[in-house]
Amino acid sequence: MAKARVLGNYRIVVTPNIFISIDIARACERLRDAIRAHVVGFASCEVHFDTADVCSFCGKPWLLTTNVDGDDVESCCEENLKEFMADGEGD
Ligand SMILES: [Zn+2]
């Protein structure tokens, strides 16, 4: 029996120009609306995105962990660690 490859799950991926706006979510919605208004022949056109937790101080992936005793704290940056300690969480 010979293996044959068939195509499925057809989709077109549209990548917004991230330099158009700093509000990338709004830029994606406007692009979606433009496609819906001016393009025919599609079943759906929706905005999907992933989320990630980042530190509001340094912009790096969120990192704030303590060991079991709570006396060893690992943080993405000094500012985040200072806020953690100031909130009394580090006591
Ligand atoms: Zn940070």
C-alpha cells in the first residue's frame, strides 16, 4: 500500500505589520474588519493570540519564586524583588 499525502485544514495566515501601531490588538481587529468588509469566499476571519506573563518593570518573562521556607527569592529583576519585599510578602 502506497502512502499518499492529502491537504486539509486549509487556512490563510495573515500577519499584521507590528510597526503600524503599538496597539497590536487593535491593529489586528482593524485588519480583521477590513478583510470581512472587502474579501469574499471565507468561512471565518477571527483574531487569535497567545498571552504571556511579563514583568511590568523589566518586560522579561515574569519570574518570582520562593523556596519552601520563603527565604530564598528568585526574581526577574531587582525592581520586582523590591516591590515583593515592600508588600511584606518576603517576611
Ligand atoms: Zn522584572
